[in-house]
Amino acid sequence: MTSRIPRDSRLRLVRPRPLAAAPTAVNQRRPRRPAPRPPEGTPAPAELARTARVRLAGPVRVARWADAALGPGSDGATADGKATLSDATAERAAADLGLSAAQIRADWDTARLAGLVEVHGDSARPGWRLRAWDRDDSAVLRGWVALFDAWSLAHPEPAGQEPAAVAEVVSAMPQVLSFLQLSAGPVPVEQLLDLLQQRVTELRTERCEVSYEPGTEQTAGSPSPAAPAPAANAPLAPLLDWALRALASVGALTYGDGQATLTPLGSWAVWVKLEQICVAAQSPAGNIEQSAEDMLRGCAQLRPNAARAEYRAWLAARPVGSAVTELIEAARGEDALLRGLAFEALRVVGAPAEPDVRAVLDEPALRPYALLWLAEHDGVDPEDAHEALTREEATWLWVDTAAAVADHGEAPMLVRHLEAALQPTVPQLLDEVRAVGHPRTVQVLVALAAAHPDPALAKAVRRAAFQVHTGG
């Protein structure tokens, strides 16, 4: 007696679906919130980008010289393992570009801070922003904002300052910049100094650094009187002067005649930062303070649009570099669903995540996800991105996705996942699944056999699972 359904069931070929949220893979249709508009009088992005290009013309010139003159694999660019120009390279660049060696070094350091040059281990190479500099205004603005964020490194503090006091001023400057942005005009330095002193006092209070005057009564268990920390005695006026000069050096403000004024570029950057804080404060599902892994678990039950909103809020609350590192670390875990969700979150990050995504191409568990991410980043239609995978990589991804569905989804969804296989027949699929050696192969095949309504097909899948388990 034979089954009415042939054992060699043909699989309907469909394009593989990206793993978004296995339990509820339903598109959510919600009206989009209108994009916030910058303050009135803010120049258009194209004009801001032109200003940023002028500001960073020197660093771009040096970065392009290094790209052309040194070439891939050259070890003459750096001398200390930190991608700092060697003396010989700086002199060569100075001769070629008609600048002093000191200016070459300054422009090189600025190029690194702006992401025009990326440091990888003990070497440097052109960054993606340099490649896109002439054609992509968003890349230019991202580069300038990266320099703006690193203002304290672009212009080192004066010698002899207490490190703790310097750190307090750096932490307090966002509030000073916000005040400048709201003032929309020149502000006297004395007023900024008062604001800085108030903010530094708040920071010390938050750390419970309370000064005890002689004769002050103490309650039981209260800390014993201690001498004020050196930072508490440090004068803030010289540090404010340094901070304003540093911000002026990167083009964020103008400083002179006892007053400071944000430039249009600086005002726009501060507004962008304030908008990011607002987005972070409106975390839809309340996962903003969670680790990457816990945030992704919290997003597993959300529909795709809601999950992306949560990713954006989570990302806005932390530096991009550390956020990308956290997401990739979460992707390295054993939960296949989190692996897929982590790369969905990295799609929200966009171009800044590219170096880290490329760095995991040698990891078998992450390689298929990274290849799809890079293909989409390069402009390939998501429906065609799977063509970047080899047959083995696509099969590995099929098993990994099936593992996520088996762990977090429902039986009918696992059966439907069969349709996404590249192989035209079940026997061919089973042969290739066994060959790729995914660590979850047995569990996936057992779950698929239990879920499939066709007894003959289920039996074949169970046999394959047994063969994998016994090494047959």
C-alpha cells in the first residue's frame, strides 16, 4: 500500500524570507510619525554638508593621499601600532602636499576621528565615508558629527589639569551646548560658566560627593569627614575656555570677545543629539535600559515595524560602537532567533556597522547573516540578497532559521518554512542539511517530523535525524 502523497514531494520554490520575528511574522501597518523638523533657520542638509566638506577638506586630502601613495598592505603609514603616521611618512606627505609635517599629523588625526580613516588592529585603511565623500551628503554629515562627538580628543586639554575635573567638564558640556542651541545667538562666557558650575555640582551630588564643613553634625552610619576631592577645588574657567576652544576648532561654534555662538553646523548637530534623546525616552516597549540580548528577547514578540522602532530607541541611548559590539555578541549566542533579530537591528544601524559586520565573515554561524546584510547594504534588493550565499551557506541559514522557528514558533510555521528551501526535493534537502553540519540539525529534523502532516515525509525526516544522530 502506497501513500497518496509521493515520498519525493516537490517543494515549491520561493525566495527565502529574512528572519524578523518568528512567532509573529506579520507586517504591521501603522501610520508613520512625521519626521521631526530642525529649528527654523537651519540650513538644508546639502548646505550643511558643503560646510562640513570645507571644514574637513584638509583631513580628506591627507586621507586620499595615504590611500593613493601607501596602497594596500603598506607598513610605512604607521610606526607605533596605533595608526599614527611615522616620521618618514609624515615628511613624505608634507613634501607631496606642500604642507608642514605638523599640519599633516593634525589632519591625519582629524581624519581618524571623523571616520575618514579606520583603524584595524595596528593598521589604518580608508573608511567608507571617504569612499562616499563626494556623492553622499549623509556620509559627510556623519563624519562631521563623529568629529563633533570627539571634540575633547581633537583639542587636548591644557597640561596640569586634574583628570577628574576634565571628565566632569566633558560630561557637563552637552547641557552647555543645549543652552547655546536654545539661545540661538551669542551667549556671554560668564553665563556659560555659571551654567557649567551648576551642572558640575549636580554631577558631584549624583555621586554623593558631599562636602562636610568643620563642626557639621553627622548621623549614625554617615561617612566620616574627608578632604574635598582634588577635582572639587579645580577652577572651571580655564576648563570652559579649553572646551569652547576645542569646539571652535571642530567648527561647532565661534568663540571670541567674551562670548560664544553655535555655528549652523553646530546648532544642527546639537538638535540631532536632542532628538536622539527624545527618541530614546520614547522607547515603545520599555527595553531601552536592557542589554542587547534582553532587548532582542523583548522584541521577539513584536511585529516588524514595532521591533524596528524599539531598535532605534535602544540604539539612540548608547554609542554606536558599543551598541554594534553588543548586538554581534548577542548574535554569537546559541539562540538562533536572537541571531536573526540582532542582524535586523544592525540593519537599523546602517553603514557605521559595516566594519564590524565584515569582521565576522570568517565565523560560520554568522557568515550567512553577514553576507545578506552586506548585500543589502550595497544596494541589492532584499528579495535578491540570497544570491550572495553559496548553496551550503543558504542551507545552513535554512537550518538556523528552522531552529529559531522550532524554539519560538508554532508547528504550522515550521512546515511552511519547508517552502523556503532551495532544494527541489525533500531527499535532496535532507542530504544537503546533513552535509552542512549545523549543530541543531537533529533537533530541527525531529521537530519538522513531528509537525509535518504527511506520515511518509515525516518518516523520511525522522530517519534522516536518526542518521545524523548516529553518524550514519
